Amino acid sequence: MIHGNGITDKSRIAELLAVFVTGAGKFIFMDYLNWRLPFILVSMTGWVGYVIWRSTKQRYILEHWGFGFTNFKQALKKVLPFGILAFVVFVIIGIMQNTINLTWHIIPILLIYPIWGVIQQFLVIALVAGNLQDIETVSVKKTLTILITAVFFGVLHYPYNWLIIGTFILALFYGYVYLRVRNIWVLGLFHGWLGGLFFYTVVNRDPFIEVFGKYLN
């Protein structure tokens, strides 16, 4: 982790506030106005721009956030067993509920959703969990950091009960992993793949139609 290298508590708090504003925007633009694709594109563009800008100002910030590759394999070893177990559970629940939806739409979702997954993990895990843990003026225990992050991520998926439960559990595990091995790439990839599979097995929703449907008709 980076300490005493230009990263101040002021910037950490500003990032936390910006993440909460983005979360509020999700309820307004995605849920209420149904502007899913525009919101996703604007959010991605804005936050990618922020990452690029910060990386030009602070040399090691990308590695600090978890955008390095030196610990990719280490993070993968921790996340892969969880991912396999989660997929098996998804299939079992889907069979029990009769909610498995086999459609070609899952292919583009599994290709595209990991990109959005990386952004989400950067916001929720790196900027929320990471900043809460790194903040110097207040001492926050790791267990509380992980719990706050998981609750926040779960609330973001209100009012869908299955998504609240699934993302809460995911964030508990991801927070635990991230505070030991900071790698956003692995977390984002598995977020995208597991999220896509979760929609088509447990939730019985088609995110491809929800995001792109009105633009394809």
C-alpha cells in the first residue's frame, strides 16, 4: 500500500463521496428514468478518465488500487474456487426455481459485462473498502470495512432481493480478498462472469435486453 506519497485523507473522502453520488445516480438514471446504457457509458467514461488523470499525477496509484498484474495469479487462486462454487449454486437454484434461461444473449453479456464489473469493483472495493482501510485520521477495523462495503453494494441493487443477497455475499468475499491481495482485474472479471450467469440462472432476467433492447428495435 502507498502511504505518505501524496495520497491524503481529503482525496480519499472526496473519492468516497463521488462513489456515493454515482450510486445515487444509479437509482435515478438506471432505475427511475431507465437510462441504463447512457448511465453506464457516462459512468465508465468519467471514472476511466479519473483513473488516467490520477495515474499521471501519482506514479504508483494504479498498483495501489489493484490495477497491476504482479499479483494476478495470487488473486486468481483465491477467487477461482469461490467462482466455481458460486456457479454450481446458481445452477442448483435455477433448476429448483425453473429460472434457467438459456439464450445466445448470455454470450455478449459474458464478454461485455466484465468491463463494467472492473469499474464496479474499482468503485466499491478499491475506493470504498480500500479508502476506509487506508484513511489515516480514523481507524476502521477490517471486519467493519468489509461489512460496510458489502452493505453498500447490496443496497445498490435494491429492490431486487436475489441481487441484494448475491452482491452482499460477493462483496463480503471480495472485500476479504482485496484487503489481502489488491487486484481489481480478477475481481472485475469474475464479477462480470458471475453476475451474467446469476441473471440467466437465478434472477430470470435478461440484461442484454434491458440494456440494449430499445436500441435494437
